[in-house]
Amino acid sequence: MRWQRLRRLLGGTAWVAAGVAVLGLAGYVYLAVLHHRLPPRDVAALTNLYLLVNIIGPGLFVTLEQETGRLVSTRLARGEGTRDTIRRMGRIGLAALGAVLVVLAGLAPVLVGRVLGGRLELYLLLLLSVAAYTGVYLSRGVFAGRRRFALYGANVGTEGLVRLAGVLALVAAGSTAPGGYGLVLCIAPVGALLATAGWVRPGGPGPVEPVPAVLGKVSWLATAWLLSQLLANTAPLVVTGLLPDDPTTTAAFGQTFVLARVPLFLFSTLQAVLLPTFSRMVARSDHQGLGRAVRSALALVAGLGGACVVGAAVVGGPVVRLAFGYRVSSWLVAALTLATVLLMVVQVLQPASLALAAHRWVTLAWTGSLAVFALCFLIPVAPVTAAVIAQFAAGACVTGVLGAILLRRLRHDGAGTPLTDETVVDHARPA
């Protein structure tokens, strides 16, 4: 019974995972090619462009995807039209894009002169990628909300394929032009958008949430995303700052940290599948079904996570030594992997909390966990030990808060429903 429930719950995950795998491979190949083909100055400029593209594009607009997916799945579960919801989310996305472009325009002298190596063309390509990501993440939200995960995976995979094919073509042509490599990077989301735009179905007219309510949820979600990224990636930087004269230790910890995060990367596709699924259950007031689905997903995490921790404890040290040349304890790898498993649990609890419209609590949970993370570095132990404690304690904090909120809302029948009669406009005005 539980296996059948998991199959229904995670249906489509393979498509999403395949797309993410292609995109991840393309990113690795792209960065590797830069370091082998171009001079250091151009490598630095293009690496900075790569980071900016991923921070400003996916980093900002993933919240547009998640909220669009939640609202679309809710409308469909209630037999309502989705056209007006999608149009409103599109307008919110355009407003966010306008704000980002204004900020980037103000930062243009710094970005061009100091970050992008004085190359104006890279700055213009950055603007192109940000504009494209507005449409890309809106369409992904529509696909997720409609459970069209094959199209979702195709959208993600196309971005990776365009980038991969482009960089390989440049290598074959013997190109060392930074502008060409910048174009390959930034044209990829345009390709993804064009490849799947024809399958975006707006649907019929239907009710919409008031703009302030939607903006509030998107703002809380964006803040939560920023805090989660800080928690997920800051530990190596802190250790480096605390051990400035010990590059071997800091490098070993950084590489071990990245290796321990591999299960989280492989599990990152889950939210795209779970959020619309959970939202549909909440829209139907199926809180018991939501509880069963969450427990099934958590059982899957426990099984996979437990296997990862055991594997890290047995062969983690040798794997780090073989892959990176550093000698570290397998117990260090296992401890960091256990902290990663807690964040895998969050990948289940967070979409369930968002489906119950607990956006504010999700943000507060990440805020508290970041505070716990910082306080752990005041413990009088070695920096690496403090970092391990901080990762585990912060993960336990956000897991505990989200788990408590989820239990509380599930115990109150009907509490936390994303759209209520007071917040829904019966029918949107014609656009």
C-alpha cells in the first residue's frame, strides 16, 4: 500500500530528475572548459557571469515557479479556471523583472568594470538571461501545477542541452572568445522557453487571490529561499575565514562538504513534484491524505538518507581521498551527510507547509535556523567541529519548526487552506 502511495505521490519525478541531471552536467562541463581553454582574466569574468546568472535568475524566479504551481494546482483541484491566476502571476513576474533590471542598471558600472572584466557584452547577456528566466520559471510553475512533469523536465533539460551543445561547438571550433562562451551560457534559458512555450495552457477564466496576498506570499517565499541558500552554502566560507593560515584544512573541509551535499542535489527535484500534489490535497480538504503522503515521503527520505549516512561512515574518507586527494575521517563525512539528510527532510516538510499557506512560518523557521547556525560558532571547539555542529543544529531547528507547524495545522480540520472565501475574488475581470 505504501509503495503504491509513493508511486502516485512521486509520479513524474524521473522526468524532472533527468532534466536537472542534464542541466547539472552542462554546468560542470561549462566551468571545466573555461578553465582549460581561456586565460585567467576571462575565466574569472565568465565564472562571475555564471554565478550571477544562477543567483539572479533561478535564485529569484524560483519563487514565481513555486507560487504559480501551488495556485494552479489548487484551481484545478477545485474545478476552477487557471487563466487569470497565470496572467496575474505573469504580471507579478514582469514587475519583479523590472525591479531587477533597475537594480542591475544602477550596478552596471561596478558589474562591468570590476565583476565582468570590463566586457559590456557580458553585462548585456546577463540582462537577456534574467528576462528569459521570468518566462521560464512561470512556465515551469504552470507545468508543475498541471502535473505535466515531462514538459517540466523537457524545459529544464533543454536549458542544459543548449548550454552543453553550445560549449562543445565552441570547443570544436577552437574558439577562445569570451563573448561566445557568455552567449552560450545566457541563451540557454531562451532556448528552454521557446522549446516548451507552445505547451503552456492558460485554461479558462477563474478566481484569483488579491494582489497583496499573492505578493506577501511571494515575498515570504523569496526570503525563505535566500536564508536557505545561506544556510546550505556558508559553512565552508566561515571555516575559511576562521582558518586563514590553514588552506589545506579549509580546502579539505570544503571538498568534503560538497561531497556530503550530493544526496541533497539528487533530492532537490522533489519539491517541484510534491508542492502541486500537496496543494491539490489541501484544496480538496483532504488533510488525512496529506498526512499519509507526507509520512510516505518521509519514509522514503529515511531509507535513502540512512543508506547515505551508513555509506559515508564506511567509505566516506577513502572516497574524499580518491576524488580530491585529502585525508579526512569517514566520521566527518558521515556527520555532514547526516546534516544533509535533515535538509532532505525539509524538502518534504516545506512544500507541505507551503501547500497549507504557511509561507510566513517557513521563513521564520529558516530565520531561526540561521541564528542557531551562527551561535554554534561561539562554542569553544575547533572551527571544523563547530561547522559540523552548526549544520546539524540548524537543520534540526528548521526541521523541528516546520514539523511542529505541519502537525498543528493537520490537527485542525480545514486550518491553513491556501485560498479561503475571504481571500478569493469570485471571478477576475477580463484582462
